[in-house]
Amino acid sequence: MNKTICEECGGKTIHKEIEYVFLGENLGKFPAEVCTACGEQVFEEEVTKQISQIAKKRKFVYPNRMVKESLLN
């Protein structure tokens, strides 16, 4: 990926490993391009697939957005 300009604000991006937290649960550390100005985080497609697989294993469900099953009850 190695983009150097943020598509949101035009700031500089850096490559780093970041914690991905969804609905208060840490799903792990993943590589991303992160803007030093606005904090925008961009993941490669393969990383997004990995995050989705982890979310599914932890009983998050889809369709339009992930919602924890316990929130549905």
C-alpha cells in the first residue's frame, strides 16, 4: 500500500501496526496507513478480510454492519 498522502485531509501517512477495537473488543493489531494529521486509518483489502474473519469467529454478525449477537437479545 505505502500511500504517503491522506485522501481525507491531504496530510502525511505513516505505516504502523494499530490496535483494532470494535464495540469495545480488541480484535488484534493490524498493519495500516495512518494519517499523522487527522488519524484516518486505511487497511489493505487482505487485512480487512482478516478483521472480518476474526469478528465472525467472535460472534459478530452482519448484514449492513457488524452487531454483537448479545446486543440483539
